[in-house]
Amino acid sequence: MRAVVITRPGGVEVLEIRDLENPSVPTGNRVQVRVRAAALNRADILQRKGLYPPPPGAPADIPGLEFAGEIELLGPDVTSWKTGDRVFGICGGGAQADVVFVPAGHLVRIPDNLSWAEAAAVPEVFITAHDALFTRGKLSSGETMLVHAAGSGVGTAAIQLARATGAKAFGTSRTADKLERAKEFGLSDWVVPVDDHSAWVKKASEWTAGRGVDVILDLVGASYLESNLKALAKQGRMIFVGTTSGSQSTLDIGVVMTKRLTLHGTVLRSRNEEEKATATRLFAKHVVPLLADGIVRPVIDRTYKLSEVREAHLRMESNQNFGKIVLVL
């Protein structure tokens, strides 16, 4: 099989496309999927640099957390799928290859209106956004949500899901063009952060008549913590999803206590098999029908051939992408 291989930690030059021995047949509840497209994520960049090792059981040298393809072989315990089914799903790594093995419970049937590339752009960001906003954040109709890095894959998914549930979405990004483009997906208003973040803290107050926002989805991390606490409403909820600005900060416990805030941390990749299956089931129940009806949709920045994986990494590292970058096999 062909696969993207990280030959050693480093820059894009360490990525190679290699022909590897085909994996063995699936066992137990595992399914073998012929991958037609796989999306690129920040985790792949960090893994390439040697900063984010895969969880146990995932290949150390083949990246890829989400994919779309056709089922080729079933393990003896699998009864919910048949060969030829069009599926998309998540894995701990290894998706950027012709073949991937995943538990049956981590797969979902692709709606007929999605192409392979569109389907591959869905699982990681929409499962993450749905889990963060609704399972953790309890976002409900009539509430307000602020997402940092609004033009990212998770950001555009969160904006669409908030709109679909009747919540109002606001956002920040360091690129004004990304915020303008996010308007078509349901972003009500936005602000480009300045160094002290006072602009978006003030905006959060203006957007909510002084209450503060109900939910913050934070993909930035340490540098935004103090301002996030200021921007939240009483009994607000904040979900940490990313740490692009670092993971170490000072927490004002007094603000958390006075406002009765709830702070959640979440990561999808390192969860155990059952936890991932639960998140996948909720995604299948609540999000896939919205995809099938066109109420929400994947946002693709660019597609690349598998052989162009180095160019894809450079595109993501430039922070120019709006939405997902997809490798087509």
C-alpha cells in the first residue's frame, strides 16, 4: 500500500510517499477501509516535528486522523457494516494511506450528497466541535458562543452547528479576511484580536448587552485565558480545544468562583475506544442529518494529491488556509 511516512522528526522534507507491505486482515471488531481521501490536521504537523506522538496502537510513522473510503474487509465480530459501504471516520493515526484499520464503532455512513474529499473534511472537526459545544458546553438555542480561530476547520464547524441549534456565533481570528468569509456560515460578528485582547473583550460585552458570552470555544490557549474569563457570562462555560499560544497560564480562581464558571478541557485523539465510539454515535445522530440536508457542510480550503503532501503541510503551516486541507488518494 502507498502511505505518507514520517521518516524522522523535522520539516516537510522528512515526509515521503512509500510503498509498504499490505496490513494483515482485520480481527475482532476492526474494519479495513480503502481510503479515498484523508484530511490534514495540526496534529499531523506536530507529529511530523516529533512533538505529538500517536496514542498506543496507532502507527508512529503514518499520520492522519480522519478519512473517507469504502469498507473492504470486516473482522469476525462486525455485524453493523458490509463490504462496499461508503464510510468516514476517525482514528489515532495512519489515515494517510491506501488502507486503514479502525473499530467499527468509529465509522459513520457518508451522506449521498458528499464527495470523497468533502466527507474526509468532516469527521475530526465536526465531532470535535459537536462534542465541545454540546456534550461539554451544553450550548442551547438562544445562547451566545464565541470561537477563537473562527476560520479553522473546527471554527467553521462550530459556527455552523451553533447556527443550526439557534445559538448566535461570534468569532476572532488574526486574519480579517477569514472572519469575513466565515459570515456565510453563520458568524454574526467578529473582531481581529489586538495584543491586549481588550477589543474582543469589549465586543463580547457589546454583543450581549453587558452579560458576556455563554460559551467560549478556545483553540488558542494560554495567552487568551485571562480575557476569556472576562468575556464569559455568569455561569458561562469555556472549552479548551487547542493550545497554539501555549498551555501554561495563570488562572484567576476568584473570577471562576464569582462567576460560577465551568472550564472543560477536551482532546479527541487520545480518548479510549469506547469514548471515541460514544462521540461518533452522537455525531451520527445529531450532525450527519444536518450534513445530508445541507444545513451544515464541510469547508475545504484546497485538495492535494497524496504525492503533494509536503505542499499541503506548507499550506497549513502558513496559516493561509480557510477550512480544511484534504489529500486525495
